[in-house]
Amino acid sequence: MTVGEAAHDAIRRCRWIAQQTEEPGRITRTFLSPPMRAVHNELSTWMAAVGMQTTIDAAGNLRGVYPGASGISRRLYLGSHLDSVPGAGAFDGVLGVVMAIALVHLVAPHRLPFGIEVIGFSEEEGVRFSMPFIGSRAFAGTLDEATLTARDSTGISVREAISGFGLDPARLGEARFAASPLGYLEFHIEQGPVLEDNDLAVGIVQAIAGQSRAEVAFRGRAAHAGTTPMTMRHDALAGAAEWIGNVEAMALGTAGLVATVGRATVSPGAANVIPGECALTVDVRHANDPIRHDALERLKTVAQAIAARRALTIEWRPYLDQPATCMTPSFVSILERAASAAGATAPLMTSGAGHDAVVVAPHMPVGMLFVRSPGGISHHPDETVREEDVAVALSTGLNALELLAGTVDG
Amino acid sequence: MTVGEAAHDAIRRCRWIAQQTEEPGRITRTFLSPPMRAVHNELSTWMAAVGMQTTIDAAGNLRGVYPGASGISRRLYLGSHLDSVPGAGAFDGVLGVVMAIALVHLVAPHRLPFGIEVIGFSEEEGVRFSMPFIGSRAFAGTLDEATLTARDSTGISVREAISGFGLDPARLGEARFAASPLGYLEFHIEQGPVLEDNDLAVGIVQAIAGQSRAEVAFRGRAAHAGTTPMTMRHDALAGAAEWIGNVEAMALGTAGLVATVGRATVSPGAANVIPGECALTVDVRHANDPIRHDALERLKTVAQAIAARRALTIEWRPYLDQPATCMTPSFVSILERAASAAGATAPLMTSGAGHDAVVVAPHMPVGMLFVRSPGGISHHPDETVREEDVAVALSTGLNALELLAGTVDG
């Protein structure tokens, strides 16, 4: 199989996986949801065919080991995640898992001086339990009790979801990476417009922006929409709307800052009732952690001021504070040389999106390669990749494996 | 039974009905939902005990006939609705049905020169099908095919809901009121603060404000919350929030106008995805129809301007345009004399809330009596009534029946 053929095949496989969805008509595949099983089966069959031993660990991560040369136990981990946001595209996460297997497919039956373990993380997006990175945190050995007892909107806990999928939560400890890992490499779509604006196929991640997320609830008083004069209202949605305007304005006024209110739930939620509660999420990101923390603090102060003026109460619950993460310099350097050897100009980039590499970074060397996102589109059905870009990425990956082999040999 | 005992009993019955709910822990009883059956059974038993013949019509309205003096076929209709908003109180609608039966209870076994038919309308709030007055429209004979084929959030149509409750949609025509009705009287909590501010037990409705409702959807482009620069976003929620601020400001700036955004649904609805769509409802009310129409038109223009500036699209679907309704002067006059004879000062009022009387008004004389709402609270669990106010309202009702009897006799 040529690299071009492998790129074509990888895209075909991503499109097939996209059909495994919880919601007819759109792509939604959350943590341990029923369609994940078909994805595991299909990828396991492919991995077995190229000489890998496959398992599903207790966190629902799909794993496949391609052994190194005789007597070698060190492993390079290659992977990304298999879950999706609601109404997703076909490539976010999935492409990285499929490309990892494709690289083994291209390497086999050649043995490297290290084993390769491909890992398809079960959860990265944080949709089902409002907590991201469940899969990679199990891999990193940092999954805590608070996460395991968190419940989804139907009242099922993470632990129950694991049992319900036929896995054993008591064996979560075994999901941790093996001793002396060589490192972790992840291929991912850019999910933004930078590579396309510069007409480039791939980019090398230098740092991943830090993220804060909080749940913010404005609470007022539900009352009749017809009989309550405007001046006597405590309308939670009106207060929330004023704050959403402030979130947008603050992000527009702070260089490099992005801030998003992605979820808003109004209660009681009837056309003829003044909203008594509006629950929101806010997501704030910046490459500089102090700037991010300051922005979040200012947004909280503004929310409190709006609530006070309107005689509303406010609940502010931060639930994610992910520092900015630097990729490992030696891996960045290897990816630069690998891309160059593939004939590609690959800029160093800051990722505005979080990735499993963030969770893995404290435990082993990490590197990431971005593949151009046409239109900068992701988390949307129109998300796509170009076959020629995937081929460049695969070539870069093959070169990186060779360079890493040289490092290990030396 | 004295009037005071009847008032005590009526409140107790309302509290019992409030326990019949779809949602544990709060009061929610939508059109033909399972708990409605227990309400029907309980009230039917009571009506039968006081000498009434009961049925459930094909629209799910509970009906009970107390015959007039021998040979009399004309009927006075007394009633209100049995459904509720989500997270409701115990008295909105329900009190009017319970008081109607209580009045028959107090009158029996005395025969009046007209029959009394008590009616507990199945649907007034418009929650389940985003269309109010399903029960009273069946009673008025104005239920149309568009309503019958409307679907709730689970895809069930009105017609299917009727069949599913064990009723026969083919018999909806029989739900219509009988020929030569004497009129319709409705008792209802005020749901606003006017009577309490004036320290009065009851008020007489002179007119009901007109209402407009529309569904408004802002549509942009779902995209990744981390990788999409603020200046490249088409955030549907940010646009909707700006418009919600305008709705509030316009209502605050227009005397007598109330405008409410009661529902907001964000898609895809994940913390890390820029909202691609935000669907809202707006409810606009004013006693003067041209002022209301003008306000709605201005809100539409503002929404279009916001959408254009943000490169969003907008969908604007008006689904209710209920003109202001005058109560019948002869009934207003009878209620004034009846309240006065009960020793009550009862002001003439405009109702900011719609009521079943609006739907019935084109077909027969109508009158409405308001009972004070402590705190002006309704559509909220804290909604309540005072026992002494209910007693005043029952006395007024008994006097009104006597005055009506005099009218018919004369």
C-alpha cells in the first residue's frame, strides 16, 4: 500500500465511523454510547489484520499493540479520541486514531526498535459528563473518584456507564501506560483557519492554550409573562443575555482571548412564563495562563454586578482549569525534520483547542501534528480534510517513526 | 355547608390536585398527560356526589351537568382549565374549576331556571404543543386541522394524544357547547399584584389584553470554541442575547407593554462549541391591539438588523395573534352587583393574562372574576390564595347565579 492509497483509505474509514451515531441524521457519539461498539469492532478487525493485539481497557479506550523488535519493551503511543460533540464532523479525533493504525499498516511487517501502541481514547469532548478527557486521564492514571461518580443527564455515573458497557471499573488501574514510555504522538485536524490561510497541509503544535470552563446560573423569579409589569420582574434570561453580551465584548477586546457561551438552559421554559433560571456554560482560552485567569475573574465580577442590579442571584461553578501545555522540544524538533523530509513547510502553532496530549504531557514526551481543516470548520457536519494533506501527514509520521528509531538506536 | 367551609374545602382540593404531576417534586400537568386522569376521577366523583352527570369530551375536557328546573334546557357554563405550566403553582386554572363545582355544591339541591355545566378545560397554557386553548377551542367549535396535526416534542400529534388517552378524535364535534347558551363565567386567580396592592379580595375583569407570540430562530455557524477567532464567529446565541436585551428595553420604554422571551434552546449545546442556532419564543401583550402589533413589528426589524450585522440568518414565525377581548357588559354589571351584595369592593381590571374566556367570548356572553394573588405570584410553586378571598369570591358567585336567575325569570 502506498502512502497515497493509505490516505484515501483513512478518509474512507473516518466516513464509515461517522455513520456510527446515537442520533439519526447527525453525528453524535458520546462516551461509551452504543455506536462506539461498532467502531471498536471495525478498528479492532483492521488492527488485527495488520498484526496488532487489541483490547478495550476498563475506561473504554481501544488499544492495539504492534510489537517492536525482539526483546524490546519500550512503547511509542500513537492515538487520539473516538468520541464526538453533538452534530459533529467525521474527522475530529477519529482521523488521529485511523492515521495511527494506517502508519502501523504502512510500517508492517518491519519491526522498529520500539513497540507501537495505538490508542483510541473513549472520551475527550466532555459532552456526556460535562468533564473532558475521561479516556486519556485513565491512560495517564489520573482519573479521580469525583469523575467516576459524576452523573450524566439521565443520572448514570461514569462508573455505571463503564459497567453498562460490559467493562470492569475495578480494572481501571490497568488502563495506565506501561513503564518507560517513549512518548505520545497525536495527529489531529487543526479545527481552525490558520493552515488554510497560509495554504499549508500540516503544522506542528508548539503549545496548547490553557482553558477555563465554568457553569454559571442566573436565578430570578418565575412569574406570569402577562401580569407581571416589566419593572417588577426578576428575569433570569434577561440577566443572562446581558452577561453573554459582556462575555463577547471582553473577548473581542483582549488580544488572543476566546470566550464562548456554548450552552444555555432556561427554566421553566414556557413561552408565557418569565424565566426563573438560566444555566450557562462559559469557556475561556488563552496561551497565557495569567491573562486567562484574569479574564475569568473579570467575567465573574461582571456577572455579579448584573445579578445585583437586577436582584438576581448567581451561582458560579468553575469545573475546568487546564493550564497551557508546551509540547516536548525534542518531539517538536523531530516533527520539524520529519515534515521537512516529506517536502512540507510546517509552521509552529499554538493550538486553541485542548487535546488528549495535554493530559498525557506530564507523564511522557508529547508531540502533535495538525492537518489542515478546509474552511477552518470543525464540530460541524461540514468538517473535512483533503486526501493530499493526509498523505503529507502520513509521510511526516513515517519519517518521524524513522527519526525516533534513530534516537532509540543511538 | 357554609361558604366559609366551601372555601376551605376548595383550597384543600386544589392542593390535592397539585400533587397529580408529571414531574416528581414540582407541579407540571400538560395536556392529556397521565396525572390528568386522577384529576378527572377525583373531580367526577365529587360532581356525581352533588348531583351532576359527568363526562370527558373528546378534547379531554371534564364536564358535569347540573340540571335546571324541570323543562329547562338553557345552560350557564362555569369553568376554567386543569392543565398547568411546568413548575406551576396549585391554583392557576384549577381554582376556577373547583370553585365552579363548589358553587353547585352550595346551590344543590335547589333548582335554578337554567342548567349549570361545569367544565374543566384540558389545555390552556400552550405548553405541550406550543398552542394554547386546545380545550376551550374544542368547546367553542373552533379547533382546526392545523392544531390537530401539531406535534409535541416527542413527535405525538394532538389527535394521537387524544387517542392515546382513550378518547375518540372523531367525536370532537360533540365537545361544542349546546345551543342558546346563557353564558360563561370564569373564576381565576389574578396572577398579578394589582388586587394585593389595593388590599382587595376580588376584581372584575373588563378586558383581556391581546397577545402575540412568535418563534424566533437565530442561525449562525457551529464551530470550535477554541480555534475560531472572535472576529470570524457567527455565534447564534450572542446574536440572540443582543436581541433579548432589545426586547426588554423596548417593553420598558412602551407604557403598558409587556414582552417576554420565555424559552431559549441552543444547538448543538456543548460547552466547547460555538452555538450554531438559538431558538426563542417571544410573548408580547398590550390592551391596545395596534400598539401590540407595532411593537412586534419593531422587534422583528431589530432582530433582522442584528442578524444582518452578524451574518446570521433569522426565522420569524408568529404563531399566536389573539386580539384584546372585552367582557360582556351585562355580565360585568351582574358581577359588580353580586360583589357589592357580598360586601366586597371589586375594581374593574384589565387582565394581562389570556384566559379561556377569550376563546369563548365570540360565542356567548362572558364574565370573569379575579381572586387576589398574594405576592402577585403565579406560574410558580409559591402561588397561593387566601381562604377568606375565596369565600368572598364564592359569595359573589352565588349572588351572580341569583341575579342571573332573575334575568332569566324576568
